[in-house]
Amino acid sequence: MADVQYTEDNIRSLDWKEHIRLRPGMYIGKLGDGTTADDGIYVLLKEVIDNCIDEYVMGYGKTIEITIKDKTVKVRDYGRGIPLGKVVDVVSKMNTGAKYDSKAFKKSVGLNGVGTKAVNALSDNFRVESVRDGKSKAATFARGELLEETDLEESTKRRGTKVEFIPDAGIFQNFQYKMQHVERLLWNYAYLNTGLTIIFNGQKYKSEHGLKDLLEANLSAEPYYPIIHLRGDDIEVALTHTNAYGEEHYSFVNGQFTTQGGTHQGAFREALVKVVREFYQKDYDAVDIRAGVVGAISVKVIEPVFESQTKTKLGSTEIEPDGTSIRSFILDFLKRELDNYLHMNQETAESIQKRIMQSERERKDLAGIKKLARERAKKANLHNKKLRDCRVHFSDKHDRKEETTLFITEGDSASGSITKARDVNTQAVFSLKGKPLNSFGLTKKVVYENEEFNLLQAALNIEDGMEGLRYNQVVIATDADVDGMHIRLLLITFFLQFFPELVKAGHLYVLQTPLFRVRNKKDTWYCYSEEEKRNAMRKAGKNPEITRFKGLGEISPDEFSHFIGESIRLDPVVIGKDSSVQELLRFFMGKNSPERQDFIIENLKVEKDEIEDPETV
């Protein structure tokens, strides 16, 4: 081994912006390009909005104005405004901010004073302006470096803070804000802060009934009974049951959407079981009580502790330091309020009991089939024949679980190419055999009776809920032809029918693969559309070689590594606010063949390109 010198020259001291730019994942989680809702550009947006929300919660400023245009983000609140003498410091000095003073911000999300500093350091351009007491102060930065600082000026503008930034294109490569992710983020802010008005690109976001509105907007199926909506000091709960499989939860802490749950969500699920058992005086199985439940809980916690900088999972066990435990707080609230509600609403109480008994019957009917299905999965030697797993699941690197991806593909050649090209540490491949069964309108019994569905469910480990999900991203990788589109729709139908929470939680994607390869003697361009092909041909010069990829199996493993690595393009499967799961299922797989045929033709890039551009390649 070579003798590596270790001296004073090896010791480096980084300033605040250098450290954030060198290790951005420590501050904002993953980077990404905007495809997924937890990509870094949305965290930057959220960090700025969180400060506006904290002002509203403290009673200052009822409106927040946001615009996103040409990758430029502008956020304006009408709160108290940053103290003018500290405008530069609060966005450029670590461990500086009012959140450390519990008198100024009692139950805030951003308690570590990092948020806007990270936005500043990771932006090509960052400008902050504060107006208060009839005066204003502004500062402009580039990648955390101060460029300009104005003197105090007289101002007739309304008080408040305005932040404008452009994410650094060198860090967030090829990024683009997807409106569905931004809109979901903003609706959650509106649901959690009734009375607050958010204006985004001219559209108003406002909620009158909080979590009740949230559930109504996100129900996958018709509710068994009217949504139960309960409010108390520092807690709000909404819940109902549907005929959907599994359970679906939305949990929040101090206005932060905790997508991975945490102690408060666990306490809510536990308390629901306990209250129901005591009310009906029956020892129902917890699985039957929670089957089909759609619930939302929001709590306010003093100095919350999260398990990551991006605050997606609550780790706190107490509502306030040295105070009541979160578990006891939520249990006491539900024992009092939910029990009272059920006594006063007999029809709802009867509906809940009927839903529990229905689940109990279905579970018992499936017991024998499930046992046989597990034995079949074991005999099928899942991990050798169908699933090429990733190493994360066989190591102690649990911190990389969020990076895991499962590609679902069809055919030996396609799965072989992806398997050889993948990152074996975080990417796994599940190989389908032919077209899956159309599961529209079928019961969950088919999941256990159908070998492909049974093995896919086992590979994902979602039989008993999303807590066991083994992959953060589930990616459908099929050919860009009619058969590939059909397989894609059949798989989406399977997940919407039996595991809608997987789709709603943003885990399901469709892999984009290039339609063309354009190359000359020096360079190669992979093109995902006709426009990209035309641009590549211009760059390539005279007589470029053009290849049309007809299927995944035609793409060599060496080339595939370009498409499923850092430059991977994924289309998230998103259920819009105005679309229910049942409506989507009826459209995709119901008795509407002409409509579906038009949809497939309209969305098939290869087929459209062949019609519109008959050029021989």
C-alpha cells in the first residue's frame, strides 16, 4: 500500500456555503431533477414557504404569494418581515435565526436555522427583501456569495418578506418544477392552515375545513360514512373507511407533511384500535379495524425532533420537552373525542362495525389461499427466478433504502439488459412473464391465486401495508409500443386496484427510454422525442447515423447504463386532485375501448412519430 501522507495540509475548514454545496444531501436529502415530490428543488421551495407559514401561525400575514416561471421562484409573505439589521445574517450565517427563541416561534418546523441558508447556497441567484416599520432592506447572492446589499430605504410597501431564487443548474441538472408536485405541497399547507390564502401563479388555494377537506380531495373510493372530523388544542384528526384495500394515512407535525410517518402516526393507528375495541367491547383484530381506513392527523409539538434534515419522519416521543408523551396525548384525545362522536352518531358507529366485520370475513376466507400462496412463492425461488435484488437489502446500509428502485419489466432480453446495466447496490429487477391479468373489478383473492401478482407482491413486501415496502421507487419499464403500453396499463391497474396507497404516496413511476440514437464519429446523442432527434441531427452535422429503438431488448447493457443512472428519466404516476382511483380504473380497464384506444395512440411516442415523420432511419 502506498504511503499516504497525513499532515496539517490535509486539514480543511469549509465555510457555511462550501459545506452545503459539497454535501447538499445532508441539508435537503436527494437532489433529483424535479421528477419526484421529494427532489431537492421542492425542498428549497418548502424551506422558504415554511418561514411564511410560521409567520401566519404566529398571527401575522394571511396571504402568501408564489410564482414559478422559467425556473425562477418568488415567494412573498405579509408577516412581520425579517428584522432589517439581520437580513443578510439570517440567510447566510449558520445557527442564526429567530427560531431559537421559543417566544418568537413556539411551534415551528424550522428550528435549526439552516433552511434559507441552504436555499441561498444552492441557488444560482438568490435575493431577499424585508419590509417593516416603513423601511426596506435587500440583499442579492450567487451560490451563497453576497453580491449586493442595499442600504435602509424608506418604503411604502406592505410589511413582509420576499424571497426570489433560481436553483443552481450545476447541482440540479436538467431540473424542472412539475406543477402537480407543487400543487400538492400547497394544498397541504392550505388544509393545515385554515384561513390562510395561498396565491400560486394566479390560482387561489384555501381551505375552510382543514383535514376534512384533505380527505375529501384524496379519497380513493366512496366513504362508508361521513368523514369524522375532530379538533383539539394542538391536534386535528379526520378519518373514514372505504372499500379500498389496505390503509392510507396523512400525518403532519407543525404543518410539515411527514411522508414517512413517525411516532405520531404510529400512535394514531394504535389509539384507533384501542378506542374501537373499547367502544364495541370486542377484541377485533387490529388489521380488520384498520382495513380500508383513510386517516389524517396533525399535531403541534414544541421543538420537534425529526429523523432527517428533510423532516419526513417524526422521532419525538413527547409533545413538549419533559411533558406528556405523544402516544398518551393522542390516545387521550381519541378516547375522549372519538368515543363521544360514536356515541352521538349511531349510524356511523354501525357502519364502522359493518366494515370491520366485512374485513374479518374476507381475511378468514383468504387465510388458506394466502398460506398456499406463500408456499408457492417460496417454491418458485423468487429471489433467483423472478427478482434480481439489490445489495442494500443484504447489508447494514439502511440509510440508502430511500435510493432503492425496482424495475418491473417484461421479457428475457429486456430484463437481461437492465440487470446487466443496473447499479447492483440500489437497483433491482423483477421480470414479468407475458402480459399480466386485467385485475379491474376483481377481489384481492386474485393477488394470491395469480402467480405473477403473488410474486410481485412478495418482492415488494406490501401484503401487510406500506411499512414493509422494500423499494422507494417502483418503476414500470416496458417497450414504447402498443403491447408495452398495454402491459403498463395492466400494471397500473393492479396497483390502483389493490395498493392505491403506493401510487398516492408517490412510489410508482414509468421509465422513459430513448426512441432514437443519433451519432457521428465523435459524439452520441440519445433522443426521447422527435424534437430532440432533430436537435441532435443539427449538432451531428452531415450524414449522422440514426437508430430507432423498437424495444428495450434492442438496447445494449452498455447503453442502458446511460438511461437508468444519474440521467434517468421517470414519469411519476400521479392521481390528480380531481380524479378518483375508481374513475381512473374505469377509464383504463372498463368497458370504454374506443376512448382507451384513442388514449393509447395519443400517448405512444413511437407510433405518433412514425405517422408524423415518415423519414426512413
